Amino acid sequence: MSENKSTTAGVCPKIRLSSVSQSQARHHPVQIALTYRRLLIHSASGREWCKETAEKHYAEVESCREKSGTPQVPVVTRERLITVGCRGSVWTRGDLLVQPPILEANELVKYYRSREEPALDKLNLRVERGRIFTLLGRNGAGKTTFLRIASTQLLPTSGSLRVLGLDVVKEANAIRQKIAITPQEAKPLWTLNAIDHLILALMMRGVSHSAAAKKAREVIEALELTEFQKISSENLSGGLRQRILIAMTVASDVELMFLDEPTIGLDPIGRRRVWDELIRLKKEERRTIILTTHYMDEAEALSDDLALIERGKVLAKGTPAEVRSKHLVSKVRVDASAGFSADELAPYGRVTKAGNLLRLFVSERVAEEISRQALRRNASISVSPVTLDDVFVEIVGSRMEELDRDVERGADE
Ligand code: ATP
């Protein structure tokens, strides 16, 4: 595919694999076969049959090559990739076969008219397909603003945001066909029951009544709403109403779903049903899910990737393990109750208050030293592994201190 290489960026412009010609395939068969294999194996995570298909295909190509020296490489079509579990467009770049990110924000800025500070401040973010991506952040960090722009409900002030390869400002209508959203604080229609809501939502997307009714029953069962499906929403509890809203998003056959604090108000069992369904949608249907939450256990249980934002800027991003290890590298949490003062612990690290406890993150060696001191003075401490919750508090806490120092410096000058 060298004929397609861009002279400026040094990478191939985006080419749909379905448009790779037989002559390109003949010229660069091995690259295509290799990249095809790589993608299939990559997209096959958790789906053994995909991997087998990929291996079989690759073996065929290899044996052709050995026999004739001029292999017959089948042209890889988008349809074929979809059948092996890859939703959406697939493009090549150089000799690498990639799917473009499902969402890409560049220097995204949002100012609300009534506020001086931006709600989003040159935010850069990338979400890959087929993943569950979680946005974390304190109240007012900008999560909902971001989701509302990405789901074309709100216009950005500047910067760019592409969703499914489309521009949120210029191609909003096209995006709307392909996404579903459960907004924060949405309410179902009072007089309709769960079944009505789902059928209505699906028929508005062009699904026939019978197909919509079948899908509605499936989703209602998956989210354990069967018992309540015929009760109008005005007579349901808050948590059950929230489950109807989630069900409406889950039922739609869209590639990308946005869920803004979806499990707020749900009981622990209801939350787990929702988690199971979201994980199933990702694994079995290759959906991409972007959600926000304040529950760190939820972020930990669901996220393939996450970003922590504060005042409209990304403070940390990556897989939960990456974020944890990058920001609290090889540390453990020490909680000291009575017997230590904050000043005594301060030389070991940043001390924060957690209820009646003094909390700090230290290496295992330092934790041992503090334990010995605690034994000597008959004080009690507890040592435990770092959680995502700790990482959140630590990153945001450090950032707040930094901002406070900047303000103080500004005042001194
Ligand atoms: P939460 O976790 O509380 O839902 P969030 O991270 O979703 O918070 P946003 O709702 O995006 O935060 O708000 C970001 C900032 O923009 C906040 O300071 C908020 O006060 C402000 N804001 C949000 N909506 C508006 C609006 N319609 N007009 C003016 N300011 C707004």
C-alpha cells in the first residue's frame, strides 16, 4: 500500500479495507495478511472462535505463499471483519491495520455564558472502540458537559470533537442515529410502563413493533424488571425508574452508548445487574460504552480505560491499573488512628484526614517503619493496598494544593 502513503505525515491516509484492490493485495499481500491477522486476534479477545478464524486465514495465506511465491490474498472486507467481531469502519495506516478511535477530543473548550471559568479547558481525550471508558471527577469537574457535547446536545466553544469519525458540530444528525444516551437526572414518562418505554424508544429508531416487543422483553429480563414491567413509572421507585432509562439505552442497537451516572440510586443488586449487562454488551456485541460515575468500585469493576478530570482538564488517564501504578507507584495506604499527630507523619508523605484517621501513602519499607513506631508507643495503624478511590483523592488533592499554591503566589506578587 505504499502508493497510498502520505508524503507529509508519513502515514497512510485512511483507506477502507473494503476498497483495497486486488492489485494492492498482490503487491503487499503479506502486510495485509499480517495486519489482518493482528487485528483479528486483537479483536478476538475473549472470543476463541475469532482467533481460530484468524489463525486459519493466516495459515492459508502462508501456505499459498510457500507454494506459489505469489500468494492469493483474499481482499479483506469490512463485512468480513464485522462478522468476526469488529464493529465500525476499519482503516489501514502504513502497514498497520487500525480502527479509528470512536471518540477523539482535541483542545476542547466549553464556556457557559454565566461563568468566567471554562467548564472544559483544552481537553484532549481519545476513546478506543469496543471498550468501557469511564470519566471520573469531582462534582463540577466537567463530566456531564463533556458527555452533552459528545452526544450533540451542547455546542463546544472551540476545539474539536469527533464521535464515530464525525464532527459533533457539523455532523450532529449523523451522530445521533448511531448513539444512545442515558442523561443525568432524566425521568421516564409518568403514564408509561417499562415495556411501553422500550417499545417506543425502539420504534422511534425505526424498529418494527414486533421486533421492538421482542427486544424489550429480553432487556427487561436482563435488567430484572419483569416483575415491574406493566406498572406505570409514576408508581415505581426512583431506582426502578432509573433502570427503565438504562434499559432504553441498552435496548437500542447502537455502536456507542453514553451513560451519565447510570447507577445512581440503584440498590447493590440492581447495580450489579446493570454492570453485567454492560459487560455483556461490550463482549458479545462489541459496543463502546462511555460512562461517568462517582462510585470507584463501579469504575474498577467496569472500566477498560478511564480518565480523571478536574476543572475541565484531564489529570490522569489509562487503564485502572496504569493510573494506579503511575500515581501511587508501589505504595500502600497507612491509616493511623490515635497515637500519631499529622506533624509526626508529615515527613513520610502527604497526610490527609479521612474521618478520624490520618491517611498517607508510603512505600512498604516506610509502612514497616511506621508499624514499628506504632508498636513502640502502643498506637494503632492499619496498612492496606491502594484502591482507585485512594488514587482519585491523591491526584485531585495534589492538584488542588498546586492550584492553591499558584493562587498564593499570585497574591504575593
Ligand atoms: P457532577 O459530578 O456534579 O455531575 P460534572 O463533572 O458533571 O459534575 P458539569 O455538570 O459538567 O460537572 O459542570 C461543569 C461546570 O460547569 C460546573 O462548574 C458547573 O457549575 C458549570 N455548569 C454546568 N452547566 C451549566 C450551565 N447550564 N450554565 C452555567 N454553568 C454550568
